Amino acid sequence: MSTAKAKTINLLLYEGDLGGVISIEDSSWNSGELYSSPRDSVSDLLDTDACNKYGVYLLLSKDKVYVGQSSDLAKRITQHTIGKDWWESVVILTTKDDSLNHSDIDYLETILIEKAQKINRLDCDNRKKGNNPKVDKFRRVFLSQYLDEALFLMQLIGVTVFSETKSGKHNSNGTCLINTINESAVLAQGKRAKNEAVSVIEKTGFVFYHKVTYATLQPSKQAFWANPSANLVNSDWNIILNDTEHSELIVLQIPASTLQIRTDSIGLVTRKDAPNRIDLSIDQETLIDTKSGINFSSFVATKVKY
């Protein structure tokens, strides 16, 4: 067997599975480094070395991406946890030795925006095409090689928003570690499983409201935790509670204006550091929100085993 193009890929799973923070290095990628995290593990991602370097970040849903860059990735990603509701995971592209500079990340951002825009995967907030990249022809070759390897590694972990078929359609059939795991296995991990949860529930014939919040069980607290937008109380709203201990999805269905944000001592509690986000911590056994005292058991619309 020829080893001319062989490579080794180092994969660090911070929580011991594919559902948490992931760090990837590649022997063909010089000093390149990729980090990936589901939205509900962002605080863990911010504790890694990734966020203290120059880099590009990608906010991702199943078929949409927002591309940004920063020399203060922790600050920018934290801002996006408050300002954008749609994204489900984040990827950071950086280097082990922090060797990227402002011009480098301008170039990488611009190319990724163009790729996503070409196949209609770009979030509408990415109206700007990035900063004008000022890199010479030699650096451009290096960064193009860096980006090729980054795109390969992203596809490996299931990020395919930059892929397209010959007909120009999005390609979801590429090599992908995460997608090789069946829905039940992904749901058992808890995190990074909103799409799988919705799919499993819809197969039973259940019809969701347009607004859906996903919360997974936090074993240490025996509660389901989430920080949805406070504006959701004005909409018809579903909450999916993934009880990983009992392999069960609990769907709450909350009609618009049934609940309210707390005034005085009544209503849902918001976060002190982000008053436009609801601070939910729903007890596993009673379905009572420990923050507000509201009992969500009356909102249970269906339960689905997986």
C-alpha cells in the first residue's frame, strides 16, 4: 500500500464523546488546529486555548453558516450566543502557534464567505464579504493549502455546508464521522442532537410549532438546562427535553402568550448577564423549572422513546 499521501489525524474529545468540544490536528496541516463545539458546550470551548488566538469562526446549523474572524474569538463568540438564536454549533480554525495574522484571517474569512454564498448557505447577516484581504502571492498559496485541509477535516466531523455536488446542490453524502452514528446513538450523547431529536419525533407524526428549543439532561443537576430567547414567550413554542438516562424525548408545547417574563415574583427568570435570554433549569422528575417555580408538566404534548 502506498503511503505517499498518508496522514495521521489526532482527535481530542474533551468530554469523551463526539457530542462535546472536539480538537483536531492533522499531520498534513502544519500548525493548523480545528475546534468544534455544540452551542450548549460553548462555555467549555471558551476555556480552551483556541479562543486566545487569531482565527476564523463558523456558526453552523444543518444548512446555514455565519463566517467571522477575530483576534479575540472568545469575545466574538460570546456576543453571538446572545444575538443569534439559529446556530447549533461552532467551529474555530486557528493554529497551534498562533501564527495567523489580521491579513490571514481576512483572507480565510473572505474565501469561506464566497464559498457559502455560491451555494446559498450563507446566513443573511453575512452581507459584508469580509475585509479586503491583503496577502501576497506566496502567503496566498500557504493559506489556500491551509483552507483545503480545514475543509477536509470539517467534512470529516460532519460539517458539509461548504460542499456541493456537480449540479450545484448541497452534498450531504460526503465522508462524515458523526453521520455514521445512528440517531439513537447521537441522542444518547445528548449534545449536538437537536436535528436528530426533531427527526425522531416527526416520524411519529407529531407536528412542531415553528419555534423549537432543545435541552439535554445535565446529570450533575438532574435537570434540563437551556437559555432560549425571551421573545419566544410571544410565539407558539416547543421545547424538547432529552432525558438521556431514560432514552426518552419529552416534548412541551407552549401556546403563544401562555407564559411571561418575570415581573415582580411571577414569570420566567432571565439571565442576569443576558436579560434577553430565559434561564431554564427544568427538574428531571417533576418538570418544575427551578429558577421560576413554573411547572411544565401540563405542557407535555408527547413522549418518544429512542
